[in-house]
Amino acid sequence: MRVILERRDDRPAWLSLASPLAAVTLTMIAGAMLFALLGKDPLAALKVFFIDPLGDGWALQELAVKATPLILIAVGLTLCYRSNTWNIGAEGQLVMGAVFGSWLALATHGTANGPWVLPAMLVLGVLGGMAWGLIPALLKARLGVNEILTSLMLVYVAELLLDYLVRGRWRDPQGFNFPQSVSFEPEATMPILFGAGRLHIGFAIAVAVALVAALLMARSLKGFEIRLAGEAPRAARFAGFGTARTTLLVFAVSGGLAGLAGIIEVAGPLGQLQPSISPGYGFTAIIVAFLGRLNPIGALIAGLFLALTFIGGENAQIAMRIPLDVTRVFQGLLLFFVLGCDTFLLYRLRRVPNLRTA
């Protein structure tokens, strides 16, 4: 007897909901084993990671702050992945959105600017991310170039461009030679929602984007076109939906949302350009998109959960002297188990007899 994977003809709805829950549970178990290997109390470490941040008002605000870019990027990635198009370069699109939007903040620094500056920065951020995302989309649509490789390689181009700017033309002349721009004026920063803390209006924007995207995917013709392109490409072509057009659309939206996340991050918690403006939000958002079942509302919930791992990792580093890299291990384990559980969502194990050969 041998065991094979057999594709399921039908997939129960409960199985789609159980898959991410099973992935999270398996991640917790693997994490507990990891903490034990590090010589730490597994239950205490899991409590510091996932429970303690939920009981503190400041930590809850930080949770929303860190979830904001994850939600925005993941919502855009869900559109790409639902159309069977693979954008792996959201990190670079985030960086370019930050660069484009910050140009206006630096150009108007020290002048009599007004309330129009921040909205214009957000628009420029969207355009910057969109332009960077359309590069791999155009290469795929016109020349058939693999979008996974091109979008990923463009991440490093964007990061090197940012590094060049903050160490060169955009470096603060009064910054004691540190590689960073001047601090943005108040008119060029995100308004704070509450008096204390860092929770800004960007979180409200991220929630609104997720709700609008969910409505459009479920109720609009474009949403149907995106879903059909991923689920039945031949049927999409027969219906007159061009594959190239869909590729350009989803990359433009995905890149634009990643760019919006970048300028919100710079104009919000950071307040200036630095050589590194993201701890890997663009890559972590891939996990968010899959954990959220490639659904904008699911991405909203999953974004909050992944943000919890960032906050919990910082807490564990301080309280238990656990390396901060454990956070990345957690996220990698989560992606591994999400993909593994999804495999059993699409396939079932079946035992078949070995075929005898003469």
C-alpha cells in the first residue's frame, strides 16, 4: 500500500474556517517547543507573546499601529492572489510609496504649507507604489516575464534607492551626519486619534479599505472578473476578460495600497525617512493574506494577529530575554502551517495498492 494526495471534489465550508485555526494552533505548539529548547517556560513565554499585550491600553494602540500597514498591503495581495497573479514585491512598493510621498513633505518643509500637504502626500504614495507594481505587471503582460522574480528583485532596487537618498540628497544637514531626513512638519504627519499614544488615522483608513475591498470583490463586476481569472482562466477568456488587463489591474491596486502603507508609516510612527522604514511588513503581509483566506475581511483580522506577534516579540525580548528573531521564526512557522493545512483543504490522503510489475 502507498499513500497519495487526491484532489477533493468538494470542500466543506467548515474546513475553510478550520484550516487557519488549525495553523495557528500548530504554530503555538511548535512555538512552545521552541521556547523549551531555548530554556524558557513555554506557557510563560506564550503568555508574554499573545496575552499580555491585550491587557494594556498602550499595547493595544501599538497593535493597531503595526497592523495598519499589514492590513493595507494584505488587502492588495488578496486581489493579486485571487487572480492567480503573484506579487512578492510589496516591500519594494511600500518603500517607493514612502519615497514619492516624502518628496512633497521635504519639498514643502519650512514653507507656509497648509492642510493640503498630507492628502497630497497620500496620493503620491499611492502613485509611487502603483508605478513600482506596474513594472513586473507590464513585463508579465507584454513579454511573459515571471512576475515573482521581477517583483522580488525590485524590492532591493527600491531599498537601495531609499538608502542612497537618506545618505545623500535628502539627509538632514543638521542631523549630525545620521542617515535620515529632517523630521516632517506637523502638517505632513498623520493626525493622532487619541490624546496619548501613537494610534493615528491611518488605522481607520486601513479598516475602510478592507471593508470597501470586501464589498467590491463580492458585489462588483471587477471583483467577479478577478475571481474568475484565478478560478477558471479559460472561462474568463471566453467571457471577454483579458488576462493581461486583469494582471495590470491587480498589480496597480496592490502596489498602490502598499505605497499607501509606506507613506502612512513614514508620516505616522516614524515622522521622517530612514534607511529602513519597515521590519518586513511587505513579506509578512503575504502570511496575512493567506491566513485571512484571501479575503479582505480575513486580512483585517489576520493583520491584527500578526501585529500581535511583533508586539509580543518586543515584550518577550525585554521580559524574558528571548531574541527578537524568534518573532520571524513564529511568522515563518505560521506560513508553513497555513500552506500545509491548505494542502489538506484541497487534497485528501488516500491509500492505494502498489501496482505489481512483470
